[in-house]
Amino acid sequence: MLRLIDYSKLPVGVNVRVIVCLCMWPCDRLAICPGCPLPSPESAGIGSMLTLYFFLPLSGKSKEAEIKRINKELANIRSKFKGDKALDGYSKKKYVCKLLFIFLLGHDIDFGHMEAVNLLSSNKYTEKQIGYLFISVLVNSNSELIRLINNAIKNDLSSRNPTFMCLALHCIANVGSREMAEAFASEIPRILVAGDTMDSVKQSAALCLLRLYKTSPDLVLMGEWTSRVVHLLNDQHMGVVTAAISLITCLSQKNPDEFKTCVSLAVSRLSRIVSSASTDLQDYTYYFVPAPWLSCKLLRLLQCYPPPEDGAVKGRLVECLETILNKAQEPPKSKKVQHSNAKNAILFEAISLIIHYDSEPNLLVRACNQLGQFLQHRETNLRYLALESMCTLASSEFSHEAVKTHIETVINALKTERDVSVRQRAADLLYAMCDRSNAKQIVAEMLSYLETADYSIREEMVLKVAILAEKYAVDYSWYVDTILNLIRIAGDYVSEEVWYRVIQIVINRDDVQGYAAKTVFEALQAPACHENMVKVGGYILGEFGNLIAGDPRSSPLVQFNLLHSKFHLCSVPTRALLLSAYIKFINLFPETKATIQEVLRCDSQIRNSDVELQQRAVEYLKLSSIASTDVLATVLEEMPPFPERESSILAKLKKKKGPGAVSVTELEDSKREGGELNGGGDRGPDTSAMSASNASTPSPSADLLGIRSSAPAGTAPASAGNLLVDVFSEAGPAAPSAAVNDDGFLRFVCKNNGVLFENQLLQIGIKSEYRQNLGRMYLFYGNKTSVQFASFTTSVSCPGELQSHILSTKQVEPLVEGGAQIQQVLNIECLTDFSDAPLLNIKFRYGGALQNLTLKLPVTINKFFQPTEMSSHDFFQRWKQLSQPQQEAQKIFKANHSMDTEVLKAKLLGLGTALLDNVDPNPENYVCAGVIQTKGQQVGCLLRLEPNAQAQV
């Protein structure tokens, strides 16, 4: 039985020919069996048995038989490598190839690496290919063999043999380690632009350089090669152009000014492709579409730049875009799906470029009309892409009206589409095309759809309805009706920001307060109403119930009884709000005082198990009893208008959808257009808002970007003395100060790599390595948005004794493009023992607003531990010698999780110490030893962890 290789595990750039054997005879190793119908390698013109090495004959069909056969083969290969007789290149290649295939089957390989490296020095292609293939798949970037591999790669790159050069470049790209980038980053650009380099080598060099730039951008410096790399766009070989444009696009996103000359060359190349017939580029025509991949890459490159300033270049580009739109209207030249896919891929990239420029009204309208035809296409993917692109077109002043003409089609898609993702895009498009002329229609359709909408998109739909109702409302009664209807339909998905907002607007608008009180009173009369409706009703009736008290059907006592009938069904926060409404009723309606005092006086209130409810009941009862009418009116006066600030619902939607979903312009538009309606702040109407204090309390949504501003410095960081306790109890630090975000600090005590911080805007990754008393830390700052970060600066501050521990820091680039990542290197030296951690401060501007963030860097004393092995006798002898109080620390702490043996061992090893076995007489205890390496001295450390599983301490 023969097993085939798994193509998915092969590295990029390796082409393997596999011959399928249909013979079921039991083959002997790799020899051709007697009944095999396959031709011999010589007769097949292969020239070697390389193609047959990718079969591993197995004598049985079971897993056990396979393992037994593999172990036998591994033993045979190991004996061949260790034998006295030197292997020739053919045999070495054969056995290395077998090891590679065994690894691809999922078995570990721990030998043969040196033999693979030796194959690199061979002058035969097949032997060198197997050597590079083995290294690309099995050799770790931190291997000790990297230096030998680099020397072999240098020899192949300088050999001027194009086949060997391509193999070497493929290996560099597949490994992609920093060491290889340091060794070859300056050599590969020279190969790429050299005049005598063959086209196949140029392709490999461009893609190899792209890989190195993505892994180590600070090491790939184009400098003098910039103009020559850009001019590869004029190369006659289309494969070279395709590979080069991928590299240029990546480089342009980072350094647009250095590569801006590529715009004219890209337009020229695009024009030649678009105007050519399918027969002109026969080798690069895909189902009658000339060079579709190259066309898409060129259009994507042009999206990195603004419209060309040169009139001739701009006119030529507009002509290309018009040609692409015209070809989309032509009848298809083939009924194959590949033809339509290639054609539409170019069309959508062209439309993306048109939207990016947003300067050609004619093209924008034509693009909108073309997308409108796709809205009813039978292909779901095309409908999805059309809706997504039209969302962006709707934001343009030139195409907004054209997008609105398709409103009925979009509404129909929202109601009838089977795919939930398409329905979500339809909802996004309705939200984007909404304005004052169609707001009521769109909001009504979205409310209607909300009753049957998928649960995954309901919260987002609720936010959008709330935003549109607020932004485009001219009739405040319509706004109140919409929000209350929203709470009735999808109350579980109405966040605090939504009902906060309706209360803010009602308080700020005198002319809607009476209508709001009447409407919410009627809504509360439903047999079952959502708790959010009770919150809104309690707040509004507590403030403005007097406006409808003249009607016998809504008299004060009727209002109170209606609210109190919902009391026992509500959660604690809502009950607290209702208690505040009751004390407001005593001020508004003195005739209800006795009834309300009786409610406050009952045992279920003044002896409530919840401290908040108990305190409110007692204080409100006492206040109503001893305060005069004037004092009561002063303390419980009507809430003042909220200060004018932008809507918190927009911020909520932005957090829900992720960065870029709601633009900064939209936030500003909301403030400008909705300001006269609401003037509202982000202060949430907390249940204590109706009490004596008039000061506003910001809700969690007040911080729009999720990053709190720094508090005054000087707050002491968490004590390092509890570091071990925090690690093993997993309780986390005490409540951190507002100045420093140390949420991810403890996660790095036992590890060196991971994500230190992440929010909707920024992700900070960390990779560190320590050797004796020296350390190096790599910080990676990733922009998760599509908007550029400006004035990006970082600084490291070292409190007190740490001032001299940070040796050097590499400054970062001041601009971080959307979706880009930059790197910073910190060099660290441990001079003496320490307990505080360095602080990293990050400042940048996002959408014009300054963002400020301070984090604790995970540099702890255990990073400089060196594991030490010792016997039981030595351990306890040294333990007894540490008798002075300052030499010992003991702590008893509670374990918050089950004490799993493997987890405890992993954490102890992560601390940097050596875990000593069979040392402590009690086998349940853990014993560790290590030495702290500082510049001036070495400090030995002994550790005993004595877990008590029964007491969980």
C-alpha cells in the first residue's frame, strides 16, 4: 500500500511530481514491485527515483502496522547515517527524502539535519533540492545549523546558476528568520535589479524580499534600489511584473513618498493590459480575460495614492476605468464561472479605486449603476460584494442620490435573502443611504425586520435604529415612539447607551416631556413589558409624571401603583431606580407620601439583603419624614439639562462593529446634525441621578475609544512581593490605578511572548529573550484600524532604582498606517535586584484626538533566573544556612482554581528556576532552585511550594 504526500505541508515554490501507484502488491521498501504498472524512472524520462521517494510503502493497513514499519525504516536510516561506510549523494538524498516524508505523515524526526545541510553543497539539482526542502520544513529558525545553511545559501546566490539561485531564495522565504534577513537583506535587492539576472530568479527574489520585509521591516532598506525596483513595472516579462508589484505595494503602504513614481508606471502598464485583446497576452490570459491577477494588483497599488496630479496620467487612468466598466456591460465570452470570476474581480477592484478617489462624479454614478445590477444577481457572493461596495458609495456626495434609487431592492434583500451575512450587508447599506428624506421609511423597515432578525445582528440593528432615529428626527414624538417601540421589540438587545440617550433627549427638550410621559405610561400598562421599559418609565415618570397627573386615568396614585406592580419582577439596579422614582413622587405628589412611606418601611426594603436597596430605602424614608417641603423640593428638584456632547450610541456601534465602521466624520456629523435635538452628554442616568446630587456621572461609554486618560502620576504600582502569589493564585493584581494599565502584566511572568495589550484601535505584542543579566525586548505596535495614527511616540520610564536598567530604546516611526505594524527594540540589563516594573507610555493621534496609554512592561526579577540543579543534601544544607529574617519570605495564599500538577510544574518552570525531583521528603511539595544574574553579583534562590489540596491553599 502506498501513501501520498500531503501537498498542504509543502513550502511555497516547491513543485513535486507524484505518480499514483494503483498496484496493491506489498512493495519492498522503495523498490518497484513486480506487478507495478508504473514505468521505470528512466523510461519515464525522470532521470532519478526522486518521484518515487514520496511514497512510503506500508506492509499493513492498521495504524500499529504503520508505526512498526516506520520505526523499522527509521532504524535502518539511522544505521546508514552512523555506519562506517560513507554514503554517496544519491543514497543520502534518498534517506533524507524518506525522513521528510515520514515527518509529513506526522511523526517526529530528530536526526538527519546535518545530512540535509551537506546536500546543499552538492552540484546535482535533485540532491540540492531535497536538502533545501528538508531545511525549509524541518529546520527551526533558532537552530545551530543556521550559520552553515547561510553559508551554503551565499554560495548558491553567487553561483549565477539560476536553478540553484531559485532554490536558495525559496529557502530564505520559507524560513524567513531574522538571522536570514540580517544576512541577505542587502544582497537580494542587488540580485533583483541586476541586468543579467534571469526572469525566474527575479520573480523569486521579489517574493523573497517581500517575505523578509513582512517579517523584519527594519532590516530591509531599499535606499538606492528604490527607483530600479519601481522600474520593474516596465519589465517585459509579465511574471516579473506580477511579483514586483506585490513587493512595491507593500513598500508603498509603508513609505508612499519614496515610491510615488510607481503611479505613472502602474497606470501605463494597466492601460496596456486593459486595451489589449485576449490574444495579445496569450500566456497570461485566463478564460479570455488578459492578466486578471496583475490587473487587480495594479488597481490595488493605485489605491495607496491620491489621484494623479499629472493631467495626462489622470486622463489615461480614467480612460482605463471607463474601459473596465464598459467591458462589464459586454456579453460574456464564456459561460464558465472562471471567466465571470476573473472579470468581476477586476471590476470590483476598479470600483474600489473609483470610491477611493471620490473625485469623478461620472465614474461614481456608473459604478453605482453597475453594482445595482448585481443586487439581483443569482450569485450570492456578487450580491454580498455589491451591497458592501454600495455602502461606501453611499458616503460620497456624488453618488449618494444614485445609491438611494435602489432602496426598494435593498429592502427586499433585507426581507428575503437566505444568507444572514447578505442581510447584514443590506442593513448596513440602508443605514448608509439614510437621510432626512427617507429616514422614516428606513427606520420603519428596520424595525419591522428586527422582529424576525437573526440573533447575531440584533444588537447592531438596535444601535443603528437608535442612531438614525436621533440623527434625523425633526418630530420628537416620532423619536420617542421609535425608541419605545425598539425597546418593546428587542428589549434584550437594547444597551444602556440607548435608553440613556432617550432620557437625555427628553430632559433636554421641554416640548417632548409631556408626550414622553404619556407614551411611556401607556407602554407600561402592557401585561409584560421589558425591564428596560421599566427603567425608562421609572425615570421619566419620576421627573415628569406631574405633566400627565391631571388625567384621572394617570393620576399620581395610578402611576405609582403601575410602577410598583413591576417592582418584584426587576433586577436590583432597576429596583434601586424605582426607589429613587418613589421619593421623587413624594416631592411631586404629596398625597402619595403615606403610601410610599409604607412601601419603604416594609421589611422587604429596610431589611433587604442587598446593601444598596436597604440603604436607599432607609435614607429615603428618613428624608421624607424629617425634611420640610422646601428642603425636599430643593434636594429632589428636576434634573438639569445634560451638557452638549456627541452621542454615546455612535461610540457603542463603533465598538460593536470594530474600528473603521463609524468614521470620525460620521461622529462629527452626528454632533452637528443631532446637537439641536439632544445636546446630550454621555452621562448615564444612573439610579442615583435623581437624588440630591446634580453632578453628572460618566457612563462606561463616555470614553469613546476605550482608553482612559491617565490619572496623576505617583500611584504606587502593585507590590512585586506578591508576584509569586499572584501567579499561582491567578487572582490577578489588586484594583489597578487609573494611570497604568497592567491587565496583561501577570500573564508574562511565566512567559516571554504574547499580546500585552489590545483594544479596538491598537494591539501591542511582545517578544523577549534573556541571557544571564542581559535582555532584549521586541515590542510590536499594530494599527487595527484603517485610519493612520499620527504623531506616534513611545517612551519608557523607569521608576527609582530602575533608572539605569534600560540601556537603549529604538525610536519608532511617527506615522503608523492603517493595518500596519511597527517594531521597537529595548535592550535591558539587570544591575541589581528590583521590585518595580518599567512603564511604557504611548501617545498618538487618531482622527485628530490625542490618545494616551501607559502600560507596565513585563520585566520582572525572575527573567534573570538561571536554573540550578542540586541534590537533596545540598538543597537543605543551603536552606538551613539562610536563617536571617531578610533572607527568607513566607506566604500562605488561597488557590482560586484546582491545583493541577502539570499546571503548577509549568508555572514553576516558567519562573526560570530548575524544578528539582526527589528532593523534598513530602512528594506533594515542589522544590526549585535558581541563581539571579545581576551585573554586580549572583544571588542564589531556593523555593518550596507546599500545596494543601484539601484546604485549597
